[in-house]
Amino acid sequence: KKVRLSERFLRSSLDGLSAHIAILDCKGCIHTVNKAWETFGKENGIPQNTIWKGINYLDVCDRSAELGEADALEFSTGIRAVRNREKDAFEMDYSCHSPDRKRWFHCKVTPFPDKYLPYVILTHEDISVRHSIEKELRQAQKMESLGTLAGGVAHDFNNILTAILGFTSLIKEDAPLTSNLFDDLSEIEKAALRASDLVNQILTFSRMKETERKPLRLDKIIDEALRLLRSTIPTTIEMKVSIDRVQEYIHADPTQIHQIIMNLCTNASHAME
């Protein structure tokens, strides 16, 4: 009676765990599995001759390795090492994607507590959420590093532009208003000012510069953004522009409005075949 009670207790404990658990005997055959293991197999249409009771799990891994699945070979090698008491435990992360969902698992192989029984315990834990969060965190760290780098470059470039604009202004003071030299200097000044606006966008992106709201004509910002966009999207995409030239102003940060338009149009171009 005590033995049956103990078995029911262990079975309830195994079935109450969310991780997929299986126990392999000394030959590598599946001795028992918990409910989470069975449910996962049924929900994902896994054939009964691969992960169910009585099946040699090591043979399944070996056949998968022959088909080119490197994870299967690493996994079966780890199981054998724990079974033969060559390792105290073995762990690895692997992907197991279904047609409608991408999944990642963390598997752990540990020896059976009784040293006289060369059984091993397999635990598969779904870490898909954690994997996605870690991926997003790595991307955020990359963007933060890129922003820091962009901010440093932008500051140095801003110093160069300051010198260009300063010397251009000094030379213009001595140049006749109707001369070609004055016109050329004016073009240099316009180009430098456009470059300065670009630097401000980079500094805003890197969060090293506060936003500045002011009255502005929205159509002018759209014109500027579309000119820049035309040089960045594929030439196979045709741009048709229709802007209502209403003489009204909005109170906004021009850099942010410019970035919104660029993002919307860039996303639209990426969505096209």
C-alpha cells in the first residue's frame, strides 16, 4: 500500500510540472513520461514511434543526427555521458519550431538518484519567451551603442560645420552681392545648413539633444523628407506626391515630423514586393 501511495505521489508530482520530463532506462528507452511531455507530443503531431514509452530515445536522436540535425548528435552524446556517469549533468538550448510557431527549449539531463540504476532524467523547458526577451535586449543594447557612437560622430561633425559656416560667412562679407563668388558661397552655406540639420537629427536619435517645438509648415517638411527618401528607396518604386498647400502652421519638432514621414514611407516601401 505504501509503495502504491508513493508511486501515485511521484506520478502526481511529475504531472504537475510544466516542463516536459522523461525517464530513460539503461538502454536509452523511454521508461515513463509526464503529462506535459505527452500533451506536447499530441498537440504537435509528433509520431508515436519517436518519443513515447518503450521507444529507444537514443536511436531516435542518432537517426536525426544522420539527417543532418547537429543538435540531435550533441544531445544523444550528452545523454550517454550522463548515463555512463562520465558527467554529472548535461545542458543545452535548442530550437524546435512548428509550422505556426517558433519555439526554443532548454534541456537538462541528470542521472537517476539511485546510483545502482543507470537511468537518466530528461527535462525540456520551454524558454521561447525568455529567448525573445533576450533577443530584444541584445538588439536594444546594439541600438544604444549605435546611438552613443552616432552622437560622438555628430558632435565632431558639428564642429567642422561650424568652421565651414563661419569662414563662409566671413568671405561672403567681402564678396560683391552680384558676383558668382557670392552665389557659390551661398550654395556652400545652404549645403552646410542642411548638413547641420542632419546632425541635429542624429543627435536627437542618440538622445543627446532635447527636442525643440516651433511653428512650422508641414508641407515644407514633407517636401524635404521626400527628397531625402527618393535617394534611399529602390528606383523600381514610383513616388506620386499630392500635397495640400494650406498656409497653416503646426507646433511641433521638425526633426521628429521628418522622422515620422521617413519611417512611414520606408515601411511602406519594405512592404512592397
